[in-house]
Amino acid sequence: MKVLKKILLFFLYHQRDYTKILSLTAFDKENLENNKIITDIRYQAIASFYTKNYYHSQYCFEALNEKGLLKSSECNYLAFMYARHNEKEKAISTWCLALEKDKNNKSAKIALDYLRNQGREANLIEDDFFEMITPKEPFKIPYRLIIKGIIFFITSLIIISALYFGALKLNDYLKYRKQLQSAEINRVKLKDFNTNLLDKEKELKVKYSYNEREIKSKFENIKKNILKNKAVEAQIEINEILLSNASLNVKIKTEFLNSFILEPEYSTFKNLITFEKFNAEKKLYKDIYILWDGIIKNKIIKKDLISFDLFIGDELKGLVVGIVPVVFKKAHLYNNNDHVYVYGKIIEENDSYYIDGKYIIDSKQYDSYQKRN
């Protein structure tokens, strides 16, 4: 609570709300020896000064001085009040004290230099000079205006962001609708009243066994994912139909959808299928795009291709999860024992699988890029 009170008093001080400060820091003079109320005494002294209750202000500053807790800047207040009561000796000694505590106290220097020049004849009560060095009120920070400005800025930012991202979403949706209506892929259809969608009836205990409605739904979802450039998701559903109880005619049409799948941009590609998933059910993941990290082994350079084995696992633990052959039909600069990320497509050939390599990336560079983004 003490910390919160100090923060509140700081805000009130810089709003020049002296009445509120006096209310919050009121103390019983019998507790003056209690060092826990020093902050209250300081604020009482300053707030009383600016509300022209000089008697109470002087009382508080003198109490701080007796405790040896009077700050250099606070000496200026007390010395000023002594000067206005023509208590020259007290004023001079208090300004000297201010310089002892802080040799850079400009107000104290100016006052002492002036008094030195005036000599004994100086009448501090009537001298307008001391009005010039009266301690100035604190800088008034317009907190309420600032808070209103911040709220207005945040609200405007939220509204602008919502409108911007809403416009992007709407634009994407309109593009998708336009693509869906005009794209050639939309001509590939399963007829609504086709009774030859299934090779055999759905079996509940068989994994890729569907009814007519499920086949049609999956077929349409493949087209939607292709139009959204979700190549991996689309390919997996294509493979699910190819592994299913769908009729040969449906499978031919489904396989034809492969031709509409565009290769994802490797720099923004997010890997969805791990080697462990692929290894558990290889046929489901044929022809999908992957981005796997591993170590190059057994590199062979031929006239028209470069092949190697990608050892996948934990290099630090010396654990190998699997080994996948990789074939590149273009040159690359990586060699055996290099730790890399391979971006490519899983190809099935005579019940064996390999990665048709598209790009190869240094592992450290890729990991560093991912951390930055």
C-alpha cells in the first residue's frame, strides 16, 4: 500500500492537486518522531507552501531539518520563508546548508551572492529580488489528457487493424469464391445422383471406408484445399480416397486432382508431417511435400542427379530415427556429414519411397531464420 500511495502522491503532485495531497498526508503531530511518516511530512511541507499556509510549511521543513533529512532543494523553501520573515541569519545558514548538500544548487548560490553584495542593509521582507527565486511549482503533467490520448490511439489502432484484416479476409474470401466459380478444377465433379461412387459398402471397422456422402464431401474438400494452396492437406485426402472403398471411376477423378496442386513456396512452407508419421503409414503420405532435417550420408554424384541418404534423428544423442533416400536432379554444394533441411516431395516407386529433392538449406541458417521470424 505504501508504494501505491507514493505513486498516487507523485501523480497528484504533478497535477498540482495540493488539497488532495494535504488530505492524504495529514499526520498527528504526536507521531512526528515516527520515521514512517517522513514522506507525508515532505508532501505536507510542499503542498502547504503552494497553498500559502507558510506557518505549517515551515513547521514541516524544520521537522525534517531536525531529523537531518532536509534535502538541498527543500532548503530553498525554508530559506525563502526565513527571508520573508527577515530572519537573515537563518536564511543564510539554510542556503549554506543547501550548498553543503548539493554544490550545484543554483537558487542558493544566487541568493547568497545577492546577500553578500547587499551587506547588512538588506531588508529581506520588502526586497522583490526574492520573489524571483521563489521555488517554482512542479511541472504539470496532463495525465488525464495523456491517458485519453492513449485510449484514443489504442481504440483507433484496434479499429484500423480490424478494418484492415477484415478487408484482407473479405478479399481472400471473394478471390476464393471467384476461383471456385471459374477455375477449371471446378469442372471435375462427382454427379449428385451417381450410384456408382463406391466399390463396396462402408465397413465400420475398416479405416478408409466411407459412404457416398463422405466420399463426396472429401472430394469437394480436396478442391477447396487446392484452391487455398493447402497442398499437403489436399494430397492426404486424395490418398485417403485412393486407399478407400471408392469406385475406380471416383479414384481416377480424384487422382486427376493431383495435376491442380501447386508446389508450395519453400521459404514459407510449414512442415505438417514428421518422419515418424510418414513411417507409420507410408502410403497415406506419398506425394506430399515435406521439410525434414537430418545429416547427409552416402552422397553419390551421377551425370544427371545427386543422391544421398538423409539420416534423421537426434545428433547430440546419437539417435537415428530413420534413413530416407534423397534424389536431387540439380546440383547443390552440400556434402557428407552436413546437417541440413531437405525440402521435397515423397515419391513411391515399386513399394519403396524416396524424397524428390527441391531445395536444401543449411540447418543453422534455417534455425536462425525461424527464431527471428
